[in-house]
Amino acid sequence: MIAIESGRLTAYSSVLTLTEVLIKPVAIKDVALAQKFAQFIKHAKHLILIEISEGIAETAGNLRGHYSFLKTIDALQVAAALDVGAEAFLTNDTKLRQLKELRVIVLKDYLS
């Protein structure tokens, strides 16, 4: 996060990330945390949100056709990353290492 906030790294994420980060705080009725997460995702410096276009949706469909383990939301996230020419994809899902289209970095590999 420091590299992103300092501007040494530009991060991209699709608007679907907003959906994903709100699930747990809303489920546990932590309104303040939900608002904090939403504000960060929407207003963080050097974090650019990508809208899901028809082209991204089509790419996601192709990815799902090639990788049976890939969930729709993950396929859309990966397709969005490919659309902006991202150098890597950061995730906690180890199954995504199977993707050949993009370098996948699994966060927990760097936190242990």
C-alpha cells in the first residue's frame, strides 16, 4: 500500500472490488468499516477504478471458457487487468496462479 500511496506504483481495480470489500463489514453490521473501505476504494490516490465494458465482459467469458475453476467475478477482475495492460494481478486466490495471460502474485506468499 505504501508504494501505491506514494505514487511509485499505480494500482488498478475494477469497480467490482467495491462489491467484494463491502460484503464482510455489511454482514457484521459494521457501518463505519464499510464506509471506510468504500471511501478508500473510491478515493485512494494512485488507485484507478476500471468500469466493466462489453470488451472486458467478453474477455471474461473467454477466460471462463478456458479455465473452468474461474468464477465470473474473478474472470471480470482479470479481464479488467488485461484491458489496462497491468503487469501483475494481486490476489489471495492460489488457483489463479494457473492463469497464463497475466503474472499472478498471491499476497499470502509475501506475508508469511
